[in-house]
Amino acid sequence: MVTFGGSITVALNIFTKINLAFKGFAMGLLSDEDELRQLMDHAHHRGLVQSDEHEMIHNVFELGDTLVRELMVPRTDMVWIEKDKTLRQALSLALRSGYSRVPVVGDGIDNIIGIAYVKDLAKRALDHHEAETTEKVEQHTRPAVFVPENKEAAELLKEMQRDQIHLAIVVDEYGGTAGIITIEDIIEEIVGEIADEYDDGVETFTWLSEKKARAKATMHVEDLADELKIDINRDEFEDVDTIGGYMAEKLGRVPIAGSTIDLQGWSITSERPIGRRRRISSVIIERPEQEIDEHE
């Protein structure tokens, strides 16, 4: 994983290159960010700095003006678990969602009582097999760190590295849960989006057999209805456009691998999540055998 210290080292190496090239520039006399930006641009135009290096340095500058709420995962996209769930249920959720740290809630998402670490739960279940079904996840949480949504991302990054914090709960001005943010969210703002090694480029819609298909979660519901040759009530989809959005609305939370809903006799099941934010990329659509018999 790229660290903040690593990013700064890269930045210093780049500035060293620039300093050697522009000997007429007194680096110590550069008085503000604008002059540094101009120097970077000149170096880039002269081919002294690669495009990715140039972009990274500019991203470092931009991070100083970026607030936590601009980088966080919003509450609507959060994966969380109730405090009274068992260790087995928590481990199952973590496996299906792809997250190694999951917020634990008490009386709703605005009452986060801690963070469950998969390694803690797995170790407990391995050492004491009966604990998997008899102990509750709230017994094995670590304290949650809360940060205001208007905090500067650069400042939070320094604090997270200093205190070895990987995940923080973002709260709004009223103390409610606005979302979550990880150190990777901030690092990615500097180095750019990190592609997932398993993202194999799913097509928008593909028939796998006569009664089974795969579709992107970003496919519009109306387009899916056209492919399935079904009529849908447009009013029902007034607030959502995509399959993923429709699933989240029907489920009442962000879908994870294995989540299933029904759409006029067709079952829609989300496949494994991809990417650092573990978003559902694709779904499997199929009609159960009993439904096939009724329509044939």
C-alpha cells in the first residue's frame, strides 16, 4: 500500500530533479503554492517530470483544499452489522462484502458502537469454536474513531498515519453518521484510482442461457426490462435508475455478494464486489424453474 510518507518521498525526489534542472531558481525563495505549481508545469513541459509524477504533485496540492466529506463513502453505500449478530453472521457478512473492518451499530446507523475486525473475529472463532454461534459481535469490537465531515483530508491523513488508524466514522454537524473514510480513500486521491485485479470488464448485458443472463449493476432498469421483455411501473423507479440502485432500495441497504431481489418473476442476484470500495459490479438474472413452467 502506498503511504503518505511514501508519497512525500516521491514528491521530494521530483522536486530534487527540478532543482537540478532549474539551477537559476532558488528553491528556498519559492514563497507560495502557485510558484511551486508553475515550477512543476515548466518541468513537465521540458520533459523533466513524467505525466503521472506531475499529476501526483498537483493532487498533493489539491488535497490541502479537500474536505473529508468529498472523499468518504456515504452512509447509503456503507456496509454495517447490528451489535446482536453472532460471530458467524459477522464473518459471513465480511466474506460476502469483501471488507475486513465493519462498523457495528446499536440502535441504527447513527449509533455506531465500534468496529469489528475480521481478524479478531476469526481468531476468536478458531480458538473457541462454540463462540462462533454463542457470542455476539459487540463483544469483540474495537473503539471507533469519529471525525467531522468538514475536516481537511490532508490533516486526517497525517493523524491516521500517526495513530495507525485505517478507518474512521464521518459525522455531520448534528452528530449523525455521514459515512466512513479509510486511509486508502485519501491515498487514492493522490495516486489515482487503483484498478481491481479481478475486474474483467463485464459487458452491459449478456445472455448466458435461455433463462439466465449477466448484467452490469450500472445498467438502467428500463434497459433491463427491454431485454427481459417485461413491463415495469415507471413510478416504482422514480428515484432510481440502475439495477444496483434498485437493489439497494428494495433491500434497504447496499447489496453485497449473494443479495437477491425479485423483478416480476426474475431473480436478480448480486455477484462478488470489486474494487477498493467493494462495490457490486455485476448481477445474475434468472427465472426460477417454476416460473419457466408457468410461462411455457
